Amino acid sequence: MKNSKISNAVINRLPRYRRYLIELQKKGVEKISSKEFSELIGYTASQIRQDLNNFGGFGQQGYGYSVDGLKSEIDAILGLDKEYRMVIIGAGNLGHAITKYAKSITAGFKVCGVFEKNEKLIGTKLEGMEIMSYEGIVEFVEKEKIDIGVICVNGDSAQEVADKLCFAGIKGIWNFARVDIEVPPHVALESMQLSDNLHALAYHMNDIRKKR
Amino acid sequence: MKNSKISNAVINRLPRYRRYLIELQKKGVEKISSKEFSELIGYTASQIRQDLNNFGGFGQQGYGYSVDGLKSEIDAILGLDKEYRMVIIGAGNLGHAITKYAKSITAGFKVCGVFEKNEKLIGTKLEGMEIMSYEGIVEFVEKEKIDIGVICVNGDSAQEVADKLCFAGIKGIWNFARVDIEVPPHVALESMQLSDNLHALAYHMNDIRKKR
DNA sequence: TAGATTGTTAATCGATTAACAATC
DNA sequence: TAGATTGTTAATCGATTAACAATC
């Protein structure tokens, strides 16, 4: 990897490139030029070449990019050639859904445990796993070498949960709570702000109507 | 509203401003300067003033911004002073969670129906609502004046569902499928790419480790 | 070799930040 | 009035696009 200061804009496009490459693989396409890729994915050919060249020269002049090769490179860049061990905190609606979702869809990400504060839920089963008490989370993260904590609790306790996870030595936090949380610089953080996104949708719906 | 070409970067910050304003309201804070707001929310004071001035002069020189006033203005800008009628398409894991989530959390957004292709689920109840057959969705959207369709189906059928919703005259689509969908320009679209976000998290986890 | 297409530098565009005059 | 803080213009920064030489 050439450079460690890749902008977030670039990083956030990589998973999208990867999705389209998987589609191409399914169709048996072996090579693609930046121009063809551009028409498919909707970024300019220039941007595609610029993005990929942040990480190395994956293409071949006069030919294009090998679909398989590029897919593997992006996997390696994103770290998807590794396994990640996750815990879910919060076994409510969202926690339940994310557990199922994570278990079914995203290969390479393994849900190892579900934690909950609510006494009534502790001990019950979720997707074949026994829901554990939040009290034991630090020990579990350490012992089970958990990489990622998925925060599915209410906003009020989200920061507290994050603090505990960081204390336990978690490497990354995936936050679904409706608040911004803070983590030390050695912990990676991504947030899914569902309500913020829905509110942006409302704006665009009204904006479209206004213009006509 | 002064200008209709507000950049997406600005729009996506508005819900965040709003969240912090609600927190301030809860604490009984009545006014805030861009400098104080900056320290709270983490954007520069200059950016806050610049953002807000896209929509009008909501502040008062020498004083700052009224918390209540600004909150109302942002509500109006985002269109959160209206009610939105939603349908959920896909009663699987994610559909179930989003239904609960939407019903519980986001005031102003009403879930009016849940639709599903899978025969086995049709007629069963979800959050007190009877799951309906996907076949009847166009009629339902028209008759019930539905504004937003939430796509919680698998990637393979997401575009087809989107097409049907657009045909039925939907105003906005909230997409949770793992594919990019296309809609005509008069339909608003926001996508929540869970797996893309998780992959970006993986990148940052590895990036942090590399730097040390 | 000629044609195609990358890798990379230069130009443009847009978004963020700084500065300051206007004004409460 | 003096002090504070906005609204707004100008400067900077970063990201995207265009251009083209390198090279397969």
C-alpha cells in the first residue's frame, strides 16, 4: 500500500467497486476497462483509475483490469481476507435484526455473542445463541478475542457501552444508536444513523416537489 | 428558502444539527452561538453559520441562535412538520426490525402496511399488522396515499420492487437492499448500505493497526 | 507496430475555513 | 455606546475531472 492517508471518500467507494466486481464475476466477465466500469457503476473512468491507483497499479495498459484480480486486491485492501469476531449489544428489535443479518449475509463476520441489560431477555435464545448478561461483556471480549462490537442499544446508554467495549480492547465499533459516540483513536468507528438518513429522504421528497 | 441547489453535504448535516438542538431543548438551553454549537457538535463555527445561511438568517448578531427557533426552522426545512405514510416491502429479518424501529422511534413517519412475496408469511401478523401480499401493493399505495416505500427485500428483487413502487406513484424510497437501485428523477431515494459500511469499518480497523 | 488503456500530472470544481463588515 | 456574534465575501483546501505521456 502506497499511502496511509487515503481519504474517506475513496474508502467508502471501495465496497461498491467490490459489489460490482462480484456481479461481473457471476456473469463470467474476465476483464473490464475503466471506461466500461464507469458506465456500469456511474463514477467517471478517471475517478476509478485515480481511486485504484491510491493502492497500486492493478491494471494493465491497453488491456484494462482483471475482474478476479481487482476483486482480490480490494478484498485485501478492505481486510476482507480476514475473519472478524463480533458481539451484539442490545437484543431489542434492531439487535435482533442485525444479528440475523450479520449471521446470514456478510461472510467473514461472525457473531459470537449477544448481550443485553434487560433481565427478562437474559438466558433466552436468539438465533440459537443464549443472550448473555451485559455485566459479563468485558470478560467475554477479552477471552473470545472479539474484534467488533455492534451497538444496538438506546441512545442513552450507547456511549457507556462504547466506553466499556473500548476498555475491553475492542478494535472496532459499529454503532446503530441514534447518538454520536466517541472512541479513542486506536478504535475504528462506523455509525449507521437510520433516522438521520430518513430525515434526509424527507428533505429530498419535499425538494423535488418544490422544483416542479 | 433562498436556493434550491443545496449540496448533499449540507443536507446530510441538518438532521445532526437537529439532534443536538433537541438535546439542548431537553437541557433547557434557550440560545446558542455558532462557537458554542461548534464545540458541541464538532463542526467549525464558520461551517455552521454557512450551512444555516443557505436557508435564511436564523440568527441574531451579538446574540446567537434561539434553540427552539432553529429547531423549528430545521424541522420545516427537512419537512418534518408533515406526516409521512410508509409501507415496508419484505417481512424478513430486516423488514421486521425496520417496521418495529419505524413504529417506535421516528415520529411523523407512520407504517401503514407490510408486504411480502413469500406465501407462508402472508396473513401472519407483524407488530399488530397483517402482512399483505406483494401483489396488492400498487393498489394499496394509490388508495392509502403512501409516500415512502421501504425496501427490505433481497438484492435480486430490489429493482423490481422499486419499479413497482415508482409506477404506483410513490414519492420516496428508502432502500436497505444490498444493491444500487435506480428511480426516476421525481422520486427521492436514500440507501442504507449496511454491508458497505461494515466493510469500511474493516478497512479502518486494519488501517489503524498498520499505522502503529 | 498500431491501438488501447492505464498511471499520473495538471486543471477545474466544489466545499470548508478564515476574515471582517454589518448589526443587534 | 461597546461588545458580541452573525451574515457574507474572500482565501484555502481537497476532491474530482481532464489530459496525455507511458506502456502493454
